[in-house]
Amino acid sequence: MKSINKLLIMCVFAFSFVGCENFIGGEINKDPNNPTSVPVIAQMPAFQIAMADVYGGAFSRFSCMLSQQVEGVARQWQSMNQYTGLTPNRFDAAWNNIYENILNELAIAQASAEADGYNHYLGILEVMEAFTLMTATDVWDDMPYTDALKGVESINPTFDTQASIYTVINAKLDNAIKLFGGAPGALLPGAEDLFFGGDIALWNKAAHAIKARGLMKEGDYSGAMSEAMQGMSSAAENMAYQYPDASAAGQWYRFNRDRTGDLEFHPTMRTLMTDLKDTDRLAVMDQVFDPSHTYLVADFLQELISYREVQFIIAETDFRNNGGTQAGYDAYLAGIKASFDRLGLGQDEYDAYVADAAVAPGVGNLTLEIIMTQKYIAMFLQPEVYSDWRRTGIPTLLPTSGPTIPVRWDYASTEYLFNTNSPSETEVSIYNDKVGWNR
Amino acid sequence: MPDFVFLILKLFSMKRLSLVLSLVLFVAGFALAQKTITGTVTDEAGEALIGASILVKGTTSGTVTDLDGKYSLSVPDGSDVLIYSYTGFDTQEIEIGTRTVVDIIMAEGISLGEVVVTALGVEREEKALGYAVQQVKGDDVARSGASNAVDGLVGKAAGIQVTRSSGSVGGGSRILIRGVTSMVGNNQPLIVIDGVRTNNETLLSQASTAGTAASNRLMDLNPEDIESINVLKGAAATALYGTSGSTGVVLITTKKGGKKNRLDVNFSSSVGVDNITRMIDLQNTFAQGRPDTYRGPETGESGSWGPAIADLEYATNPDHPNAPGASAFDAAGNYKFDKNGFLVPKGTGNGVPANTYNNVDPFFQTGMNFTNSISIAGGGETATFRLSASDLKASGVIPNEEYNRKTVKLASTLNPIEGLTISGSVNFTKSDYVRVQQGSNTSGLLLGMLRTPGSFDNTNGFAPEDAVNEVSAYQFPDFTQRTYRGGGGYDNPYWIINNALGYEDVSRTFGNVKADYKFSDWAILGFNIGYDVTTDVRKQEFEINSRTNAGGRVQHDEFNTQQYDSYLNLIGGGRLNDDLGLNYLLGANAFSFDNHRTQTRGDELVFPGFLDLSNATAVSAFEDINRYRSLGFIGQVELNYRSLLYLTLSARQDYDSRLGDPTDFKLENTGFFYPSASMSFVFSELMNSGSTAFSFGKLRLSYAQVGSPPPNPYSTSSVFVSPTIGDGWGDNIGFPIAGSTGFDQSNLLGNANLTPELSTTLEAGLDLRFLNGRLGLDVTYYRTETKDAILNASLPRSTGYANVWLNSGEMTSQGIEITLNATPIQTKDFSWDTQVNFTKSESIVNKLAPGIERLFLAGFNSAGTYLVEGNQYGAIFGGAYLRQDAGTDKDQSLNVPGGPVVINDDPNSSEYGFQAVDPTQRSIGNPNPDFIIGWNNTINYKRFSFNFLLDWREGGDLWNGTAWALSFFGKSGLTAETRVEAAAPIEGVKSDGTPNDIAITRGRSYWTSSVGGFGAIGEQFVQDGGWVRLREVGLSYSLPSRDWFKGGSIGVSGRNLWFQSDYDGIDPETSLTSTGNGQGFDYFNMPSTKSVIVKLSVNF
């Protein structure tokens, strides 16, 4: 009947100009499948999961492969492990996620949060932006920022220096911390905040922790220490995303399930841990590249910045600033303990491990080498290990091929192709061009 | 003569060749009362016409005149009309009455009476046309043996290119007329059946490089129902269709009943067998493993780089030093992966030499198809009808693949009162398919099959035909798969065809109702409305432990497509005076398209063996609606001066809903105008008539401008979408996630300011006929300039977006089409008709969007098809070897630079001695053929008819991604040779320009490097995909009519029986991305098939 009506309507319209406007106008070309605008609360889960997913995905895999926690042994990962396969297109997914799915969404959300005076919401968005920018510039150095995210208004964004991006990062974090201390505005973040459930106190700690992470790289150890002290005070306060189950499983679980055998535990790390008699943690980590394993499970807790990282920042800055005090030493041990907790190991295993003087030499005997080695192990699969290794050279790693381990990532192939203001492929060397804070 | 035939038939019958044949004999044997008509056929000068054909109207029985122009024909009682025809002369229908001698004088009338159906169903004399139109008879399509009418068109008209996408039964084909017209939009022609637009879409429910084969919806039409097909090629021919006709139009006229006052019944039945044409060359010499080290399936080793299989033997003792770990043995202590035991070096095992298993060729079976169709047609002065039904059952060359189709069609006409004609048709089609996963997909059939080492047996010792139904061949008791990578890697092919099947069930109704009332010759009012409703219900299953969806998946998709098309036309014409004639057309057209897709997907199944949503722990769903409407107003005037000069002017104003900002709608923003003009000059009219050497000559000229709206609806606004999240290495995850929904600004920016893209076409043609039309030559040249082409222009991602719709592209297409028709031999008993169709078309991309030098169409990172400025449409783009001229002044474009290949001479590099990699991706191939020639021949000898069609496609590159990937794994044939070759330098120069002298052997380290498989280089596997192919060959015998048995035919035909190609993979007629714009990719595609078909057709 409906069809007949439609036919009749069509007949009538075919004869008269009067009907034209109704026949083809109005709602016909309005997309019935997708909205043209959405509130901030509808955007939040998308960019939070996108951020957790790319951090635990491309950033974790490439960073930890270059830092020799994992080894590419099959298919494309075999040649990437030899560096020859690290062509620009391999970095497309990471780059595209950062700009399209995170920074652009944050910019849209910030504009509406700012316009509506949602101060606490805006603070959260700025913390997230700072985190994202730092993650990106740490591997890509200079990148578009001031001229970026403008769509067709600026189709060839110019590149900002890493130093100026770090200035933005610190300003964003400072502003967020200021906003968290003021009136929240009309919209209170809630359950749609998948990291902290809208808990502004925890966001405030995360902002300090992220700032500490950045100041470390910039070489401001006293600033980093003071920020770290204001960071999270237990693993329960980690900035993290909890994947629900196999229907939306964690990145490493999905990778291992769909690309079984491409990446394995790295012999370098195995040797390092074996030498330290780190057998309990090794037993958990060494078999993780198997989808049935108990660590990289479907309902993985993807940490973005953690209590144990903060503890290691305190230990390192304390060592650098004060030559190693009890407080620093305690933080060092707390970092190791948090790592044991994270891997599901108990007090007994921890006690046995720190009984060894090579691990716990006592305050005064601690060295940067020991701190950073323990951080390297404790930060297993966290992209930050790549920054730490570039910053300190600890642990000592030998290139898998050629004379040099890459010290940065290539830009995405799409950027080389489509952005006339991008440096050309030949101008960027992943072996020689250290990022700003590493020069 | 008939007695002789009778005798042959009797002999056939005595041998009891088939039950069907004896039925034919029985029917043919009824020699009842009939009369014999004799006579002579001459031309106006009294010369005898040799080989003129005489047909009893409404039957297939007839004869041709002998050397003296004489004939003798038995005419059954009840038949009263004979049809006399001779090439180059007007056909005559003569009522014989009581006469027994009928002498006929034929009047020369080259094409005078030849009427062609043009746009909107308007019939025009062929000589009046100022543009190229080519007609293909329905019988020729049916004769091809193709169940898809698109496939049946191959080689039968100049200007068309058909590519079958897959050897999977029920796989679709892509057709192009005059190459591509749109840069990113649809390029396949509009299909019009009986005056109304018909759906020929190809709907994919998975990624274009993976998933299953997909149909094109014209497959729902039974080729036996086709009366004729007219191919309208250029813009002037199709201008009256507006936007939708910009890619050319295929006009299909279906059979209707005749006004014969009797009932005609046709029954035809055919049986076909299909086999794969050829398979890629694989090495089966070397075992799984790494150089010198055998690594068995339990290690998960991916490559076949191990020792020679001949150097291995079996062992069963778990204490053997090379024995795998305990997990490779079952509870009874038997090795799980091979009943013969595990492999160890020769001399250390039980002395039983290792088997070499062929996991590929024996897997494929002989596909069978059975088609039966019946039609009943009849009618009288006031009404006609034709009712037809057909049934097709086909099984594929891949076990468990199926295609079944049932069609019922009723067409009728009615003349209730003088001047009023009402006609209509309705077609029901029900098709169902069972499909197997293909392409770039860990559950793709060939992906795992071709990579399986020769030392591993995918069937677990069973014969291939038994392994299909033997669970223990491909699965362990714990439901994990038995694969050569110990359950990792890819699905076992036998597991796939039982556990990863796709089902499709298509119900379709289409047809039209048409009414014409003739007030006078000067005013005929017509109304035609067509509808086309398709429901396509799909279910894709992935059992638990599938390598693609380890947790198991069931995906339901339902597509509902509805289109309505209606026309109101006023036409008329006549002579204004003795010299001047006029025809005109005024019309209006309304069209509506609506496609609604709903998907429900269940993931993470609880237990195996029950592939149902209720067994899924995570269920998600989405819907997608695509709709648009258009309105057109049409005017056309044709003026003719004598039979000499014809001038046609037409215009169409279209309004299309896909243009304009939906939030600020203004009708004028959606409108665009197409003018066209064409001229036909029949210069042979000026010459002395009566010349038999030069019989006809015509010059055609035309100009037309057509426009196209955005290829998709909703391109004029930007939206938020529910994103999927991931980075391409594992499955993406999608919302809702744990109760949360999420939205993200679409990566594609809309543009409210889009205007239609405009193409301007100039066409010139020459139609020459000689020797009373026995030789004909038709040449057409055209040139189309497209500007403001709507592109999803790529943006650097730092803009926050990936693409934006822009009116920015420019493209120039040009081509030449030549058709040569000849009847070299025409005698009483013997005739030979031959036709050559030559097609050359080329589309050069002149301009993309600002700052964008290339635009992705389809494919992969290492090799993809792109639009590249200055290059042919859809160039294959990818990694190239570094050339000496790269980066110098001579390197001006994205083409591969000149100079020798540069060799990596850095001794510290792991690729020392290999070709160096150009950091810039280059245009490494052109998938467009240089030209296409179809050579179609029909040779008749008495009642025998022999036909063949040679299909020559010159050039057209294909990226052999299958060989690329297989080289990485050491499975491609060439890796068996290169790994044992003596070390030698690769041709090229070192960085200082001196000839390369670094000797290397191209073994595992070479083929797994960046110049090997999965590396950055694509160019080494771009190959010439051209062919010469025996597309059709057939022999048939036409059965004589006897009284109520009105003749018929029995024949055998072959499709695709032979081809010659330099391509190294499977049959190069293949397309990973189905019917889409990105062509030229072979990545573990299903091999194509060759068929032999036996067909019987009888009329009553």
C-alpha cells in the first residue's frame, strides 16, 4: 500500500514543477544515519578509548620493539624488527589516530566546553590534549600544531618545533590544574569519563604526573620531582582504561589473537631479567604473546600513566637532585612493588627479589643504571620505555641491524604525500634525527 | 534434405544417447501434412540473389537461395507468412495464401528499414542517428552460455570492457562503456530494461579487499528473456537520461509475445561443467622451515624455506632428538599433524621418505550447472503475452559454493481501443548463494591454501573429496584447527569451506507498466513507470577458532533496495513538406532510490556448532540508509532533410537531491542543464544510386554536455559517526563498548558548495557499407573533457581530516571504436559472418585537488590504485627500486625515473647487494588495457552453426600480490630457483655509478627483505595482464520443424576454454576489489573458470 502511495505521489510530481521542491528538497539529503552535532558527553568515550587504544597499540608495539622488549619475528614485523620495514606508511595508523581521532575531537569538544563554561570538563580535555601531544612529539619531534586541525581552511599545516609544543603542553596542564581548583561549570563529568568516572581530584593528580613525565625529558629534575610528588599515590589512581571483555578486547590481546607469532618476547630483555634472577616476573612476561595468557588478557587494564612510573620518576629525580635519599629509595622500591602487583605476583615473590643486593643495594648504593633498569622492567610494554632509553641509554641495547637503533619515528606517509609544508621523506632520518629533548 | 536429418536423428536415437534426444526424434518424426513452396529471388535488375534467406514466420525453419537464386521450402500447415531477407535489401513479409510458387524481387534498401531503439525507448531509423549505438541480439547473449547477461556481452560491441571479478560461482562482473567517466563515482553504465532504470548494484558486506565474491544485480535477469541489447555509448546518445546516463546506457528489451493467434512454447535445457583455468606456480620442493632447518607445523613457522623435502623422512619415536614437544602428540602418543609421523633428516628416522603434498589443485572440484527454462508466448490482434520461467542450479569449483536462481517473468501488451497500447512486465527472481571467504583475509581460502608448505597435508591423509566432509582432516578434537602453523596463521581451507561460509538470499521484483495513446502521428502521449525492489539477506558465519574472528562471529546483513522510475513523454513527428521532416519529444522524469541496510552482528560465541545470534555474548547492530531523488525535464527536436541530413537537438534540466545544503535548501542549487546536438549526414545519398560496391555512407557528429551530482548522498554536510577503533593490526573494536556509545567527527568533510561535475563530449563517426552491405565499417572517435569532478580529496591528517568533497578534478578521456562487419561467404548452404570490435580508450587525470598529487582508490600500502596527475586513471602506485635518475633534474614526476637500478652497497646493511629502495612511491603500473578486440564469427553450413569469439585484451597491468606474498614465504615457484642459484650480482649500478659486482643468492634473506614479499617494493610483481582468449566457441544443430514441433536446436559450447597470457598468476581476468573503481589487483583471488555447456532448445 505504501508503495502504491509512493507511486502515485511520484506520478503527480513528475507532472508538476510545484512539487519539485518537496520531492527532492527538505529531508532527502539530510543524513539519516549520522548526527551533524553531538554533545561533549557523547564524544568523550570515543576519544578516550581511541587514546588508550593507540597508546597500547601502535605506540606500545613500535616503542617496545625498538627498546627490545619485544621482537618482530614473522611477516611484516620481521622486517620492521630489522628497521628496514619501518617505512613511513607503518606509522600512518598512529599518526592518523593522533590527529583525526584524538586531537581533532578534543579541539571540537574544547570549543563547546569553553563556550558553555564547562570548566572541569575543559580541564579534563586539556589534560588529555597535553598527554596526546607529548606522546606524539616524543616520537615525531616537530609536528603541526598551531596551524593544524583546521580542515580545508589550512590544508598544508606548518610544523611547530618540539620546544614550542612542550610549551603548549605545560601551559595546558597548568591551566587544567587551575580549572580543577575553580568552579566546575554547569556540566559535571560523570560515567562517560571512562578513565576516572568524573573524579576531578584524580584528574588533578594525573595532570601533575604527566607534567612530571614531561619535565624529566626537558631536564627539569627539580620541577619533575615536585610535580611527581603531587601525582597519584596508589595504583588505584592510575590513569587507565579498563577494556571490558573479548568483544572489545585490549590492543595486545587483539594483536596476539589476530597476528599470533608476529611478535615475541625479546631475548635481550630475557637475558637482562635472567641475570637479575627476576624469574617470577619473567615467567609472567615471557609468555605473554599468546592469546591465552593471563597478563595480556581481553579485559586488559591499559595504563596511560601509572603510580609506578611516578615512583620511578621520584627515585630518578631524587638521585639526580640529591644523590639518593631514603625517600628516593623508598619510591624506587615502591615502583618495583607496584610492578609485582600489576603482574599478579605477591609479597613473597617481591621479598625474595629485593633480597638480592643487585636489585636493592640500599640507599646510597643506588645508581642511575639500577633505577633505570628496574624502571625498564616495571614499565613493560609502556611506550615511555623508548623515551627513557633514548634519554639515558639504559639498558644498553645493540642494533638488530646496521649501526644504529632508530631514535625517532618517521612521519606518516600521508603527511609526506599530502602536506606541502611537510619535510620530504629524504629529509628525515629515523637513525640520526634525535627529537628536541634528546639532542 | 529433411530426410537426411531425420536419419541422423534416428541414429542418435538408436544409440540411446539421451532421453531428451529421443523426445526430439519423436517430435521431429511426425512428418505430417505440409506444402512445398518454390521460387526465385532476384534484385530489381533481375540478377539472382544467392543466399537470400527465407524464413517461415514465427518459426526457426527456413532456407536460403541457391546459386540461381532459387529456393524450395516445406511450410507446415497453419503457417502462412514467409520472411525474405538479404543483407543490404529491405526485408519483405509475404503471405503465401494458396500459392506454391512465390518469386520475389528484393528492393535495395540499405538500413532504410533498420530501426533502432534509442534513449527513452524512442525508435529511430539508424541512419538518422548522429552518435554511435550498437545492437546485440539476445540470442547472441544466450548463446554465450553465460548466466550473467553482462558476461554475455564480452566482445560483442566496440567500446565495452567487461571484467569478471572472481571464479567463485555467482561472482559478479564489471562493465564499462568507453572506459571511465567519473573520477571516484560510479563508472558502470545505467541499465535500462523496457524503458526504466534497473538496479545493477554490487553490494559488499565486508571490506572490498576481503570478504566473499559479490554479485552484480543484473545477474537476476534470465538471459533467455532478452530480445535485444542496445549499447548507447556517448554523451549525445545518453543525454536524455541526464546524470544517470553519463556512464553510458545498456538498453535491454525483453521478449514479448507476438500477434500470431497461436501459442508458442519454448523449452531449453542446458548442462554445464566448470573447471579452474589455471593456478599460480608454486614450489613444492622445499619443506617448511628455515634454511637447513626443518621446522614443523607445531613451531608455527610461516615459511617454506626449509631443506628439500626429498632430504627428509618420517619418525614416530618421541625420543628422537628432533622430535617436537609433548604438545604435538595426542593422548595415544601419536603425532597430531601427520599420521606418518614427524619429519627428520634423511637417515635418522624410520626410512619412509617424506611425502610431497599438493594442497592446491586437487582441492578444486568440477563445478556443475543445470539450467532449465520454459516460455509460453502468444497473442492476437488486441493482446499478447509471454510467460517464462527458469531455474538455474550451479555448484562451484570450490566445494560447498553454490548459486541457485529461479526467475518468473510475465510480459504482455494490450490494445483495448484504437490508438491505446498498454504494456507491462513483471519479473520475480529468487537467487541464493553459498560463498567462501577470499582475498586479503586470514580466513580467505587461497591465503592459507597457497602458503601451505609441500611438507604439510591439509587433508590429514584423506582424499580431497573426502576431506571436505571429514572433520578430523581440519580440526582437532578440542575444536582447534589443524593447520600448518600449529593453529596460528590462516584457516585450513577445508575448515573454511565448512566453518566460514557466507549465505545470501536475494528476492527481487522488477518490472514496468507503460501506456501510450496515439492521438495522431504528431502526438503520442506515453507514460512509463518502473519499479525494482530487492531484498538481499545475508549471513556470514565464522565458527569459533576462525583465524579472523577467533571468538566466532555471525553477521546478518539485510539490504533493501527500492527504486522507482517514471516518465511522461509526448512524442510526434512527420513530414512538413516533401523535403523536410520533424520529430519531437517532450518529457518529464522522476526517479527515487532508497537503500536501507541493517546489520546485526554477534561475536564471542559460547560454544561451537551453533552459529546463531543467541549463542553470541556480544551483539551489535547498525543501520544505514542511502536515498536520493531526481527530477528531469526533457526536450528533443529532430529535423531531417530528405534522407540526407538529420539534425537532433536535445536538452535536459535535472534536479538532484544529492546537491544543495539540506539545512538551507534552494531548488536552483540542485539543478543542472545538459544540452546536446548531433548530426547525421548520409552522403551516399548524393552519389549515384545503384552502385553495389559502395552502398552506404554516413558521417556522424555530436556534441553533448552532461553533469553528475556527488557520487553519494549526504556529501554536502559534515557529520559525526560512531567510530571503530584500532590500528589495522588486530580487529577494530566498535561501539557500543561496555554500555557506552561514542561519536567522533567523520574523517570525511562535507561540502555544502558542491556543484555538479561537468563532462563535455565531442564525437565523430563514419559508417561505410560496401557490396550491398556485406562489408561494413564503422569508426568512432570521441573526446570527453571532465571538469569540476567531485573528489574525496585527500588531506594531510594534521588537518584533522582524511578527505573532503571538492569540485576540483579534471580528466580527459578519448578513444576510438571500430566495428568491422563482413559476410565473406554467403551461399545456399554455407555462410560466414564475421565481426571485429576494436576498443581503445584512455582517461588521463589532468588535475586533482590543490596540493594533492594522488588520490587513493583501492588496494594496499605497498601497491594501490590511485588517481595521479598526468597518469592514466587508476594507476597502480607503490614502492619502486631506486633508479639512478631519482631525485635528479630528470625526475620530474611520480613515474619511475630513468637510469639503471641502484644497488645497496652498504656492507653494514642487511640488504647488501640487493636493489635499493626509492623513498618515493611511484606509478608502477597501468591497469587499463591498451586496446580490446573482440572477433566474433558465425559459420553456418546447412543446419549446422559454428561460432567462436576471440577476445584479445592488450596490456593492462595487474599487481600480482599473490606472488609477492608467496615469495616472502618461499612458496612462489620462483623462490625454488632463486634460492639455489649461484651467487651473482643483480643487474644495476652501485652508488658510485659503477656496475654492480656484489654477488648474492636470492634466498630467504632476499625475499623477506624490503625488496621481497611484504616489503616496500611493489614493482617487481607488476605484470602485464593482457590476454588472447577463446572466449566462446560453439557448435549447434538446428532441428527441423515438423507440424506442431516448430524446430529447435541442440548445441555444445565452451566458454573461456583457452587463453594465452604473460601473466604469472591465475587467470588475469580477476579483480580483488570486485566491481569497484580500483582495478588491477590480484591478491589470493579465486581462480577463474572455463566451462563446457550442452544445450537443447525446442519450440512447440
